[in-house]
Amino acid sequence: MILWLCLCWGFSPSAGQPDSELMARYLEEQLLADYSIVEQVARRVPRQAKFLQRLETRPRMSEFHVRATIISRYAFTTVSCTMVNSGSEAREAVFEMQIPAAAFISNFTMSIGNKTYYGEVTGKEKKNSTDDKERHKKPPSPTEGRENGYETFKASVFIPRKMQARFILHYEELLQRRRGKYEYTVSIRPQQLVGRLRLEVNILENSGIVALEVPPLRNSKQKGSGKAEGDVSPPPSTVIGHTKTLAKVTFNPSVVEQTKIARNGILGDFIVRYDVNRELSVGDVQILNGYFVHYFAPTDLPPLPKNVVFVLDSSASMVGTKLKQTKEALFTILQDLRPEDHFNIIGFSNRIKVWQQDRLVPVTPNNIRDAKKYIHNMSPTGGTNINEALQTGAKLLNDYIAQNDIDARSVSLIIFLTDGRPTVGETQSSKILSNTKDAIRDKFCLFTIGIGNDVDHKLLERMALENCGMTRLFQEDEDAASHLKGFYDEIGTPLLSDIRVDYPEDDVEQVTQNFFPNYFNGSEIIIAGKLINRTSDKLHVEVTASNAKKYILLKTDVAIDLPSRNDIRGVPGLEDGKGDNNYIERAWSYLTIKELLNSRLKSDDSQEKDSLMEKAKSMALAYNFVTPFTVLKMKEAGLHSEPSQEEFISPSTEGIGEKVQSLQGHKAPPGVRRGQDKQRIKISKTSADGDPHFVIDFPSSKFSVCFNIDGEPGDILRLVSDHKESGVTVNGQLIGAPAPPNGHKKHRTYFSTITILSNKPERSYLEITPRRVILDDGERLVLSCGRSAVVRSRSLEVSISAFSNITVTIRDSISFVILIHHYKKPAPYQRNHLGFYISNSKGLSSDSHGLLGQFLNHEVKLLQESLNKSHQEVGQNQTKALKANPTNTLKVKGRLVPVVWKQRRIYNGQQEVDCWFAKNNADKLIDGSYKDYLASHPFDTGTSFGTIN
């Protein structure tokens, strides 16, 4: 019965599931028994296993291990594979591994019997000899075959009889953020069932790991996937565990589980996706041993309007599935366009067909409907005139930008799709590239998409690189519709334009690209560099960008030498790290080499190309990276050497506890630029702060008046009301806290929220809390109070000094300062709260009102009350003499207000104020009573005293 099952399994691809499971269990037992002691490969084995060995002529894979360590998006991957030749003669073993095209191989080792060969990265010569082949091994090829973002590394050797071979491959990559997630992918395609198959992924992200997921195995050809339609569960035997900053994912399927997935050993791609905690700030800056890497990916920004032209190939080669899937994707993409966007469509073959001549149309239901009809009616015919199609698209977009009053901060782009090479019109690639660059003239970006195996991917890649875009290639047998939609999702929501990241020139050198024309939602900007002055204790960082109608400046000082919370010693996957593997330095070298390769690809000057090639080659040799200009050559380590133990390249943890510094979670220390920020703030006595205590300064009278408001938690107080004239309203909402022990109050109240409305020349809302600032002028922007930032629009500027204060300037004539009071260890009666100060009131009208606003343009007189109850005005030089008199009186708008002398501390206790205090919730001092100043909601703009609008 066993023999019959073996025959069925070996020769019948349609064997039933119960039979395959039974055979898999049998094989698992035999494999585990056969591989338990590798040196005894010639031992006696069961007769059935011998029969299987005769059927299987290639060496068997006893182990396939993958171990990955990801630290701050930089991934180190080690693949270890052991193959056993239990036959009676030498057999060829092929080690084949698909690796991401963006990855660099950093090491490779082979052990065959008692001989070990190690890979040495050397410069590639202009002419490669093809007859340098050895009898027992072929040189490994890291670029043999290419498949949609992957390259195939292949090495083959002849294993002597009754011996084993071991392969260890190391590669590195910097994970890219797309559609809001980092994706780490490793190919699990041993091409046979493996007795011991294990994958382990360790992740360390000091910013905090969020949205960790492991989807089902992905196989582009969808054969033997073993998963039901719509299944989103992790592959069988997957174990996922993580804390706030650490994650560990393992995949350890038995032979039975492997058989259920794919009996041919091609399991597919194992994928781990995740994101990190982030906020709108300068980003996450990490520094280690003289190098830094800067990750910038703000959130909560309103999208910029787009001007987009779709240029679609409709030549004869697009017939069938390719054109059908393109149409399906475009239908969905058109539906995702926003009302503020403008668009047009061009179909091209040997003829160019423009949907809407000489214009881009707004996104309306009718235009979307007509565009879908146009796409539906596209039919494949003729050749491929790439040059004229791009010229037409560029002219259309250029004319639209020149002739229309478009939003200056809108993003213009061309999305170009083809499945072939140029066959009509200009067919020379260099001319097409030159013509395209001249037509675009750096005014917008070009994004290219290639479908199938016939595209000129080098042409598409270079066109995108030269015109600030990106390219994607998809295979014919893949789901092009979902890929196209996915690519559009990457670029469909621009959030910032003209992003520039600056560091002091005297502090850094060899910085990678620091200017970016656009930032798209879900992506990430990465900059790296070297520190010149390693003795400095901080690095100043500034980010400038445009967003919709606002100019944004973000800045901070990043501490270098302060002790870090992010000590990674003892992290799983890092404990056996060897060598000086500084992951931040390697991320810098990785980015630098990638930029040199791209610059060379874009260059037309042969001398410049040679210079860039030499720079890239030199750096690749220094960091042992296999690149287009370096090659991996195998050398024998020596005779009778023991098979190498499995080594995983991991970053060294020595000293990291003292030197790794992440901006996330750390307060920037006082620095050079911080002092400049505070100089801008004019300290004002006119304020509402604390419990809350109000102070009104009367400069001409040379004295101040103060009072308290004992409100209820939840009350919203009108502080400044000038909506009709200057258009400005300021309200403050109270939060409650228990009264201190032995106090006379039943509870305390503080300002938890300050809201500011500016209605002229355009409406803007500001909501400020101790944690964040929300600016809404038709587009919502969220800023953290823990990060220094400046945001400017036409009439409003918001400047945040991290953990300290917020300055709001309106039309350069009105300024408010909001202090942030934050307690590290608050007492029961303390709450994080805000203080409100009026710094400049020149722009407020004489009719302004509110608890503070009513006094800004009115004077108050101080009277001395004599024994006969008559009053006389007090001169300025007599004020001090009246301090001890408990029966002084203020004259306010004809009202007499008894006051007493007090001292108050304001501005975080930094300034002491002498003032005349009015009791009983400022009775008679303010117009009306306290309850007349209660607003119905945070942005209530009561147009006059005692009314609600």
C-alpha cells in the first residue's frame, strides 16, 4: 500500500488530498530521521526511503533557515541552506534565492564537504571572462533573472557522494514605506519539501510598532497557494508576538503543512507589514557613532489639489487582459479623484487621441461619467508612439499651468502606462529621453508603469528618474488592475510640496538628497549623513515645506550624547551580533550608493558617468555590497576546514545604549536656535493664567489690576470678543480639579483649551490644548506641542516652541502667547493647563470686549477713599503710598470698585506683578456679571456684550 501511494504521489499531479497528506507525514518521519545526524548519510535507511532516493536524483534539502533583523527600517537578512547528497555519485546542487531588487548582497559562503569557499566583493572589470569555470562549482550569480522587483541569486556546486553542502547568503535593504506600511518580504521557494524549514523576523523600532500584520503567503502565479479566496490569516505555523517597540515573527511549517501549501516546495513570499508611531514634527532623527538617519513622514495634513494627465497605451499589443485590467483600474482611480483635482486622458498607439482637447477638466460627476465612457471605448490597434504621446501630454499640462490661475501649491503630474517598446515615430531611447526632459522642464513629475516582459524598463526607469517620478513594472500574469490601483494610491494624495531638510553646514557632511518636490501620503522621506563635529551635544534640524495655503517650518535640536531610553542590548536577534555593523552608517552608505547609481543613470556625460561609477564602486567595496559595478568572487578558505557555523550578520550592540538617540519621546535640550525663538515673544502682563487668575496692565497709569473667576468645570469664558471689527474671538474652556487640602475653595479650575477664531480676510480656526494645536482654515492641520514648528498662511502665523509656548500672530498687528503648563508628577489638585497672554493688541478695535478685551482701550482710575467718604483721584506718584491702604477704590466706566493690594506671579512664575485686586468674581469691575461671559461653544463669536451669535 505504501509503495502504491509513493507511485501516485510521484507521478500523478492529481493525487487526492488525503493521499498527499499521508505521504507527507511519511516523508516527514523519514526526512527527520535521515537528517538527524548529517555525518551518517551512508547509514541504513528503510527500503521505502531508498526507493524515494532513487526517484529523486538531485540532492535533498535538509535545512532552509531565514533570519532577519530589522532595526529602524534597515533590514539584515541571512539565508542558510543545507543540501545532502546521499547518492553513490557526485550530484549538482543548485541554491537559488529570490531577493528584492533594491537589496544589496553583503556576503556569501559555501561549505562543500570539508572545504569552505567565501565570497569576496571586487570591482567589476569592463570585460568579464566566461571561461573561468571550475569543476566543482560555478560562480554565484546575483542577477540571474528578474521578476517584478526581485532578482534571483543562483549558485551551483557538485556535491561528492555521501556528503553535504551548506550555503549562507547575507543581504541588506532599507525598507520603503508605501501606502502607510513598511513591507518586509522574503521568498520561501526551496523547490522541494524541507525537513527543517524556519523563518524568524525580529523588529526593533524605537518610535513604537503599530499595525503589525502577516498576510497569507503570496505567489504571483497563484499556484498551490493553499489559501481560500479572501483569506487574510497568517500562514500556518506562524507565531506573532510584539511589545511596544519589539516584534518577533516566526514561521516553522512541518512537512505536512508545507505539502498543504505547495507540494513542489514553492511556498511563495512571506510578508511582514507594519508601521511606526509618528506625528507632524521634524520626524524621527537617529544618531549613532558619527552618522545620522532622518525619517520624515508627517500625518494629519490636508491633501494638495492635483492636475493629472493619464497617458495610456492602446496599441495592438494591449489586446485582451492587459487593456481590460487597465480599464478596470482607471475606473476605480477616476472615482478616487477629489473635487479640487483637474484631469485629462490621452490614449496612444500610432495615433494620439486626446479626450478633452487643450484643457484639463474639473472633477464633476458628469466629467467622471464621460471619462469612463471614453476609456470603455478604447480599442487596441496600431503601433506604439511613446515619444509623441509624452510630448502631447507635456504640452497639455504646460499650457494648462500657463493659461490658468491654478493653485500655486497644487501638484501636477503625468501617469504614463505602456506594455511595449517604441515602434512608431521616434524610436531611439536617447532622443525620447531628451525630448521628454525638454518638454517637462522640471515643472511637474512623470510616473511610468510597464506591463509585461516586452517593455523597455530602462527607458521607463530613466524617464521617471529624470523627471522626479517613480516607475513600476508588472508581469502579464499578475493582477494588473490591483497593482495599478495600488501604485496610484501611492501617489494619489500629495500632502506637501517643495520639501527641504536643512542641517547646519558646519555640523554635517556627505548628506544624501535633502530636497524633494513632493511628499505623498503613506510614503516617507529619508535623509542620512555624517557628523563633522562629533563632540557636539546636539544637531539642529529644520524642515520647510508648503501645504495647501500654508507655509510650514519645523525645527528642533536633536540630542546626541544624552543617555538614551532606547538601549537595544539583549534584544532577540541582536544578542549574537558580530563586528562593527553600525546600522545607521550602513543605511547612509546604502542610500548614498543608490543615489550615485541613479545619478549615473540620468547622466549623459561619459566623464561624469565614469566618476559616479568610481564613487559608487569605491563605497560598495568599502561596505562589501554587490552592485552593478562590483562582483562576488568565490575563494577557497583552506583545506580541511570545518563547515562554518551559521552566522547572522547583526548590528553590533556595543555602546548603543549610550549613543543611539531617537527624537521620538525626548525633549530637545536648550540650544542656539531655541533662544532666538524666545526673543520673538514679548512678555505681557495682560493675561489669564493659573486658577484662572486675570491680570490687566494699564501702562499709562503705571499700575495693574487683577481678579479671579471662580467658574465651573466645562464653562467656556469669552476672553476677547472683537468679531465685528477685527474679526478676532478668543475663548477659553475650563477643566476642574480638587481643591488643595485646607483650602477655601471647593475646587480649582484651569484652562484646558484656548480657541481662536480669525474671520478676516478669511476664516481660520485654532484649537489649542497642552498636547496639540489644530489649525483649520478650510484644510485641517494638526501640530504637536512637543515639537517646534512654524506655520504661516496669508494672514496668520502659528509658532510653537516645543513644550513651552505657542505664539499666534494675526495680520502682524495682533499677537497672543499661550503658555503650556505640563506637570511631570502632578498633585491631585493639579492639571496640565494653558495660560493666555495678550502680547500685541494694536489690531483690536476700541469696541473689543470679553473678560480681557474690554480693558484694552480703556483707562481705569485709582481713587483714595478718605474718612469722610469723599473721593479724590490719585496721581501716578502717589500709587505706591496707597499700597497699605485696604480701602482704595477703582473708577471704571463710572463704577466704583473697592480693591486691595496683591502680588501675583505670572509667566511660569518668572515675573512678579503688583496689582490692585477686585474681589467677588470682579464684581463691578467687569461689565455685567461673570455669567454674561459664558459662551455656548468653543467658537461662539458673541457679536456684542451679552449676546450670542
